Amino acid sequence: MDRGTERDTPPSRGAGSGAAPEPADTGRVPLAVVVVDRAGLVSHWSSGARRLFGVAKDEAIGRHAIDLLPVSGALPDIDDGLPYGKYPPYDGLGPGLGNSLDGGLGYPAAGRARLTVPERSERGIAPAEGSGRDRVDVLWWAYPLVGPGSERLLVLAADAEALHRPDRDDGSRVERIAPGFALHTDFPGAEDLARRLPEILPSMSVGESARIVAQVLELGYPILEFSQNDRVPVTPDWGVARRVERTARRERAARAEAAGRPLPQEPDDEGEDLEYVAVRERLEFLNEVSGKIGTSLDLARTIGEVSRAVVPRFTDVAGTYLREQVVAGEGFPDGVPDTRTMWHRVALEHTDEPGRWDDVVPVGEAMPFPAHTPFFQCMTSGEPVLVPRISERMGHAIASQFEKRDIRPLITGRSMLVVPLKARHVVLGFMILLRHPERAEFNDMDRVTGAELAARAGLVLDNARMYTYQESVAETLQDSMLPHIPPRMAGCDIATRYLPGTLLGRIGGDWFDSVKLPGARTALVVGDVMGHGLNSAAMMGQLRTAVQTMAALDLPPAQLLRNLDDLAQRLGETYLATCLYAVYDPIASELHLANAGHIPPVLVRADDGRSELLDLPTGAPIGVGGVPFEAVRVRVAPGDRLVMCTDGLVEMRGEDIGVGLATLCESAAHPAASMDDACDTIIRALNTRGGRKDDVALLLARLNGIEPDDVAEWTFPLAPAQVGRARAVVREQLHGWGLAKLAGPAELMVSEVVTNAVRHSHGRPVTLRLVRGDALLCEVDDDDHEMPTLLSAGPDDEVGRGLRVVSALAREWGTSRTAAGKSVWFELTLPRR
């Protein structure tokens, strides 16, 4: 309140009174706030102190408090001849501020004094009427402070002139107004009072202000005692906010100018409030920085934005260091950093001449920091570390970490502030901020600003780190689920492309695959799980594995889709997918295809370059159940190209899918120098239309076929003597093909495989086929359905070594089931010509 005695308050216990305490109204009194350090010097001088005592902030900071404050009546110019005299300390302690600063003051003290202040007119403060000098009636409260900070005394002061109470009939004033203290138990609404206390503290960190508030609350609230009976707790009253007041002035001036009236004369603002200006500038700076950082979720770009945002306005040099796990895009770093933690220098911004820092502290370097450095203190405590000036000794200690590089000329004599980059209470990194020696040192307010800046930057960096990590996980998951198809299979060349959805995440349910089948055939698969995200990717992995397993059993295309549909229904009702399955036989020059709700493939004819959509029975998506699947056979010629893709490539929102299919046919018919070029042509033609949001899987196969002269086939009756004949025909054929170097190992393996086939067949002759392609393929078919396995043959065993010989000599070998029995095959690498 401004006139604290203009209303009646219930009598309550004053100092020395035995009356029971009664609730009292809260008074709002403009307060001056002063902080004294352990050396007895003023370290904080608020704008209210400037107005009350008539001393500017820059003149008060660093002076002995006893020269400026009336604490404990210690000032020599207090007028002892006043009618009411001077009030002793509230707690009965002896006078003397020096004793209080030395630690003797363990309780709060309060008092009243009349001061003679300097000429305030020179400072923009109206002097008392009739005099260039002024006297001020001051009420004060002093709180001793303990703890790790430099603050040792908090002094609150108020002008008593505004608190006189004209409650007598003749209008005379009650002069007995004294400052005092009361515990929170003496007043209701103590929590509301406690919430107002931080408003009177100087600008400091949250931790420091919380420590001081806790001590003040423990020592007692400041109160005013009227005639030692009525007590009113005091809360700060800052008046009208500067920003609101100035805005109102501008509005009044604008209205006057619009009306053609002279501008109104506004009262003097008592000079520029430097403290308010400093706080406002820092808030504007933080707001500006917040708008510059975090414009994207790219980690490298975010790091650069954070570094550039503080140079040169806040600092001249800014170096950013991040933990190894953050830079590597791994998970959240665990544990408190130690001397073994590697820190990567990821950015360096400065205002020095170009190249001065690049050779000495290059970006990308990783290094640990020992325990005696301020960097280690910052990253382990999670608090900013302020070094007003880097001394020669500290500069030498820091430079010792840089092998064969003298960093001392770059850092010695500069002011340094190290701020942690934290997220979820874990230090991700830190920033080293340096100012030139001729620039003002970092101070406590800069430390608070730097801490707030680092908190915002840490949050932005953590968001970018999490996005980078999740993107890396998604890419790794997608890469692990998509096969790495060799570019050449038996009788065909293959090229593939996968494009993740641009707006719906990095992973999806589209896939492609190719599986080697008996008879030099190749299975080609493209599928699309409905939906996006991890669930679709997981289902895609299951279906792809199932297709590979059933394809290895050489199931016909329609039967494979039938089994896949049954599997999807067993996995769950939400499992729906489309699938196109094709088997290419390069010897017969034939495609055997079946479709389960997928878009049809495109076949480009080699003879005339004509492209067409193959007319296939559509079928129902996998997982619907109860719908038959049909297969068709299509004759192809060497050089024809088969294009299989998912609907994300051809389907656009708001456009008929027929337009996309027509564009696919047209782009697939364009000649290309290679298979990869052909894929890129198709992607460019359909991806440049815009609006694509779905995943894209594309598989392109050039059906080269296998010439009849590259295939040789024989049939042998079930007689042991036929094994020798098999060796002979193989030797003769390989010499005819110019592959005499392969004759020896091929004869040995053919002998082992044909022997097993003759021994285990039930009645059907054994078939032997050689195929010359990118490798030499040998297949032996019989009518035995039992699959052979590798055995561990002992020294005395007469059987069990055949497949071990094949496994040791062949480049690749395997077994597969056929409609009539089984097939055992192996491959040998062709010699270089």
C-alpha cells in the first residue's frame, strides 16, 4: 500500500505484547533492494535504491556499504537530534555493519534513520522543496545470508514519509512507525506472501534466488509496526510496469497528434532505468535467439544455428562441444561425464580474422577434458562456469590439452563463460563463450542469460538428436528388411529402387524381392502392406520371409499366394497387403504370374519398344480370405523388360490412377544405357508430378533368357554304371564349351550327386542338366522326396561324404523340392577369359 496507516487494522501483538495475533492486511510498499558481499562492498543496487538514496548504480556498486546505508545506525551523518531519535536494531544486537558482515549477525535486524542524501536534481530526481540537498526518513530491514554465493547481506529499505497516519482529529501524524519481522505462522496467506518475495531479489539464477528466499522466509517476513501494536506484512510494489507505462504514453501522444493538439507534457521518468533496460535487452536477445535456432530437425544445421546466434552480439567466440553418442546419432547418453568422456568440437564461430582459429582448434576434433579445467566443472555440475579473465596460469593449463598447438594467445586475458547444453537433466554438451579483452567481462547477469540460452539450445539440440536417432533407426530397420538383390540372376538383370514416404515417415510396408529357383528360374516379388509406420514394416518383414520360404519350396504362384493369404489371416484381422508374384524361366522364355490385388506389371517388348500393362486376374488382397487366386503364363523374348512397382509410384491424390499407369508405361518404354538409368528415368517421370506421400518400391528386370546352346540335359536309368557315363558326358560338354578347367571338380561333384540320386530314386530316371550362364549350374533331379543333409562321417563309414565334397568345392549349392521329388544343384564360378 502507499498509505499504510489510512485504514484501521485489528490490534495485534507487537514487540513485547502478549496479545494474540490477529490477521492483518498486507501493505504494498516501494522497496529499495541492496546486496552486500562478503567484503562489505555493495554488489547490487536497485533502481529503487537509486531513487531513495540519490546515488546512481554505477557509483554505488563496489563502495563500502557503511558509506551508503543506515544499517544499525552506523552512518555518521544520521541526525540524532530528531524528535523520535533513531531506532535500535530489532533483535537487540549492537550496532556496526562490519560485525554483521564478519558473520556475527545471525538474525535479521531492522531500524529507522534520517539520512542526508546527495543532490538528487543532478540525477533526474526532484529535490525537496526549498533545498538543493534533501533528507530522507528511511525504514530498513537487513537479512544475513549464508551459502556458497558471494552475497552476505540483503538490505531492504523504504521511505517512511509515505507511511504516516493522520488518525488524530487535528490531522497530526503518528510518528511511531517501526520496521520489524514476523514468522509465517503469524499471518494467514503466508504462501501468497512467499510467492512475492522473489520479485525483490536482484537478477540471479533460479537456484541462488531460491536459496536466498528460503533464508528470508526462515528469518521472518518484513512488517511495519504502527505504535507497536498494529502490524502489516510488507510486499513489494513496483508501480506501473515500464513497458505498459511507455506504451500508454505513446498512445496518448498519437491521439494528441491525430487531433492536432500539442503533445501532452509527461512527468519526468526519473532518468533511464538501466536495470530495466538491461533485463529487457536480454529478454529481447533470448527471444531473437529462440527464433533463429531450431528451424529444422537436422542436427548439423541446428548446431550451426546455435553457434551463429550468439556471435557477435553476446560473445566474440563460441565453440560448441557435444558428447560422442550425440554426434554419432546413437541413443541418449548414460551416466555423468568423466575424464574419459570424448567431446567432439562440432562448431566454432568467431569474429577474429579468418583462419586464426581453424588450425589450432579445428572442427571435428574429439578430446577429453581433465578434472582441473572449468569445462569439466561445467559438464559434471551442469551449471554455468564464469571466469572473468583467463589468467596466464589458467591459459597454460587449458593449452596443455592441445598437443603441439599453442592456444594461449587466443584465450589468455579473455573473459570466458562455459554453459552446459542439457536435456532431461543430462549434459549433452557445452558451449565455450569468449569475449575480447577490450570488451566488458561476463557478469552474473550474463551468466543467467547464458544459462537460459543454453537451456533453450539444449532442448533444440535434443529434439534434433532424437529426430536424427529415430531417422537412423528407421533407415536401419528399413535397410534390414529390404533385400540386397544381386544385379544379375540366371538369365536376367535386375535393378531396384525404394523411396520412403515424404510425409509419413521413413519406414513403410512396401517391399520387393527375388529368389533363386531350381531350373535356373528366378522368382520376382513386389508387395505393399496397407498402412505406414512400424506396424506395417513389421508385417512386411513377416510376409517377405514367408514368401522366401514358400518360393524355396517351388510352389506355383497361385498356390503361394493362397498360402500367404492363410498366413495373414492367422496373424490377425488387420493384416492386409497386395502382392504380385512372378516366376521367370529363362530357358523356356516364359513368365508365370499371379496377382493379389496389386497393380499390374508393365512388359516392354524388345523388338519394337512397345510397352503394355499385362492383363492379369486381379485377385483380392492378402488377408481378405476366401478368394481364389489364378495364375497366367506369358511368353517373353530375350531383351524384354518387366516393370513391377507399388501404387505409391503411380497413385496421386485427386488424380485417376490410370494417368499414373499411362505415365509408367510411357517412361518404361524409353531406351536407357543401363538398368539403373532405366529405373531413374521412371522415377523422374512419375516423381516430379508432386503430391506423392506413399512409399515406392520399384523392381525392373531385363529378361535376357538363356540360349539353347548354353543348356545341356541328359537322362540316366537307375543303374550304378550310369554314374561313370554321367562323368563322361559332363567332361565332354565342358570341353566343348571351353571350360576344361572346370571339368575336374565338376566330374567329382556330379559323380557324388548322381550316385546318391541313383541309390535313392524309386523308379523314375535321374535327370542331369548343365546350364552355362554367369556361372556353371549343375542340377540333378530324382523322384525321392526326402531332402539330403550333411552328415558327419567317421573314419570307418563308407557313406556320408558326398555332400561334404560338394559343399567344399562348389561356389554355392542347395536342394529344393519339385513336383516329382527333389533337385540337388551346385554352381561353379566360370574362369576368366
